[in-house]
Amino acid sequence: MISRYTKKHLSKILHVINDAASKYKGVIPDDCWHEPYMSEQELLKEFDSGVHMFGYDKDNILMGVMGIQELGDVTLIRHAYVLTEYQRSGIGKLLLQHLLTVNKSTTLLIGTWQDATWAIRFWETNGFVLHGREKTDRLLKTYWDVPLKQMENSVVLERQVKPSLVSSK
């Protein structure tokens, strides 16, 4: 049910991302919201920068996606989205568990919007710790390339993975 998705699956991945991201409209600053939330060009840029996407597919429907990007000593979780109609059904947790099996780092980081309380709750429930403003800003500057307005409205969460859970692949 979970498999790797590539550039040839752009339209399916974008459908999931843009459907799920509709939840941000009216929550994040208006000048950070745009439609579509992610364009084809932006997703191609993510693939080119080393993001590996995985998807949960059932009955030939891509229901959720989650990516990882290895950056030196850390792994970033990137673009974690589940179709609106399938949210809160365990798909996000299944995708995260899969990423833990392919991850090669002991430190996982995820960035999200500070007002996306449902997302923060999900990550905290799954063992991630929310960082304060100072550390969030430092991590965002180090590992992400986002506009200042997005940085000001984002948070970073971190999870340390026990060495026995880190993949040797």
C-alpha cells in the first residue's frame, strides 16, 4: 500500500497536496496562501533538491503522501498530506512509520505553520517535540529555504530516533 512516488506521478501527488492544503486557507496569513498551494514547478524543484516522496495507495487511489529529504546530519520530513476525506484514518501515521524504516538519520525535523494546530498535534502525538522561536528560526535558516513571512509563521518539531530504528540501507 505504501510505495515510492516519482516525477512521473506529479499530478497524483499534487492532487493530494493541494486538496489537503485547502485546510490552511484562512488559517495561515493571506499573503502566504496561493492557489494552487503547490504548483507543478515547485514540486519538480523539490524532487530536484533530493526530496523522496512516498504514497499510501488503496484501490488505485493515492490517499496520502509524505516525503523525506536527507540533509547531512538530519532528515527533513517534507510535504505530509492526506486527502481531506481520508484524514484522521491513520494514513499519516502509516506513512510516518514507513519513513522511519527508510530514514538514515537519528534526527528527524518537520516544519509546519504555527497556526496549523491539528498538524502540530499530529507530530507531537507521534513523538516529535515542538521547538521554541529561537531554535525554530535557527533550524529554518539552516535547513529550509522559505520566505521571511513563512519563517515568522512557522514552527519546527524534532524527533530523535533510537539507533536501532535507523535504517542501515
